Amino acid sequence: MDVPIFLVLLQDGVANGAVYALLAMATVLLFAVTRVIFIPLGAFAAYAALTLGMLQLGRVPGTAALLAALALIAAVLDGVGAWRAGQRAAAKLALQALRTLAWPLGLALLACVLAPAQAPLLVQALLALALVSSLGPLIYRLAFQPLADASVLVLLIASVAVHYVLTGLGLVFFGAEGFRNPPFWDASFSVGPLTFTGQMLITLAVTPLLIAALWLFFERALHGKALRAAAVNRLGARLVGISTPGAGRLAFTMAAFIGALAGLLLGPSTTMFYDSGFLIGLKGFVAAVFAALSSYPLALAGALGVGVLESFSSFWASALKEAIVFAAILPVLLWRSLRSPAALEE
């Protein structure tokens, strides 16, 4: 291997690792706040890229219908729960249903209006980002909020069930064909043997900015501190007035936003299918395991390592690149089990 090939492979690995870093950060965020190892996180990435692809074709994406349906189910469940709790005033029930339905139904209607209008790419990307991000709190409300106090294993089983549901719905909504979206910045710059595209530069810029934003949110913002409190002690958080269901919904909203952003950044560089998110999400999970599901900077380092390992593996043994990437998690798990066996057993 000569130096130019080495640099090209390294560049490709860092670019892919930046996308995996976004999913790794979302995985760490969700586990830290809700104890959910969210397997279908990559589905948010696939849904965002495919939603943008459908908007590019002038068709209303199935994401809008899914968002409206989930909002209606959540509104009915909230109304039934309020009725059983004794809140039988019609005005209160109507106001609660309106709060649940207003944003999702508004986005769904906006998608129906903008899809045939062939809006600019940036507007379509923002709409896709809003549609997929809004799925996060509804998925938490329907699938995980009733199990909030369950064990990590039960939450993991629920996560696997959600993964199969989202994958099947993705096939129904988007079909088996793939979509490849246009780049947000159609430019290229040459530096020696390397060529940097505008899309790659956007990806490399977004990841560190998002890490810095998450650090500021959790260290400086009141809502971030509330999320940290809910993660450390759910009962204690409730005693001091922090809504743990609200913390879960906010965490899932942020994770869905990060996952959707990863999908939009990845869409121009690879063809996305309805089930493409599974492998992408697993690679983000591997990077999060390198960080012990607790550290954002370590998640970034692990994601860059996964991206570089995948890039060089595809050069030396392309048929085994996925196996090599996922096998890299084994020594990490072994080292962590030897270092702190009691914590892992717990």
C-alpha cells in the first residue's frame, strides 16, 4: 500500500466515522437518560434519507402518515389515562389531545402541501428532519414509557420489537428500491492526492459542533441538567419535580434528530434502502460500546476508529469488512468485563 492509497482510505474512514459518531452519541444519550439500548436508531437515519428522496420525487412520504397515526394513538391513550385518573373535564381532555396532535398533524399537512410543490432542497431536508425527529417522542410514549421502570433486558427486547416494526413499515412506505439524494454542497477541493467534497466537509464540521452543543446543553442548560438528574436517579428526580416521562420524550426527540441528521448527511454518498439503517446503527452502537455508553468524546473516538477500520478492511478483505468491524467489539467487552465485572453483572 503506497502513501496516496493510505491517505485516501484514511480520509474515507474519517468521513464515515463522523456519521457513525452521530449515531454513537445518540445511543449514549438514550442509554444515559432512559436505559434503553435503542437498536432501531439507524432506522431514523434511513427514514430521513428516504423521506427526502420521496420529497425529491414530488411524492408525500409515508413518514407523514406514520407520524399522524402515532400521534392519534398517543392522544387516545393519553385521554384514556386522564379519564381513569379522574380528569373528566371535557375541556382539559380536549386541550391535552390538542397538545399531542397539533405539531404532528401540522407537519403531516405541511408535507402534503410541499411534496407536490417541489420545494428547494434545503426546505425539503428541514421538513424530512422535522418529520423524523417528531417520531422520537411518540415512539417513546407508545413503546417505552409504559416500561420505563423495567429492567434493561426488557427494554432491549422492546427495542428489538420496535426495530422490526419500523423496518417493515419502511418497506411499505418506501418500497424495496433505494434512493440517493443530491449533495447539499456540490463542490470539490483537491489537496495533494486527496479530494474533499463539499458534502464531506459539511459532515466533518457538523459532528464536532454537535458534540460541543451536547456538552453545553448538559453542562449549562437547565433542561440538560434535568436530563442528567433523571438519568442518575429517577425517583429522586420525581421528588424534586422533574418529569421523568418528559425527560424520556426529550431524550428520544434529540436522538431522533441526531439520527435523522446522520441519514441526511449520509444520503448523498451512498444509496439508502428501507433496511440500510440497521447496519449503520449497529456500527454506531459498536462505537458507543467503546465509550462504555457514557462518554461523548470517547464515542467520537470510537466512531472514528470504526470508520477507519471499516475503510481499511474493505481494501484488504472487502467480503469480511462487516465481520471485522463487529468482531472489534469483542476485546473491548472482554477488557471491560475484566476491569469491572460487578458493574456489568448489575
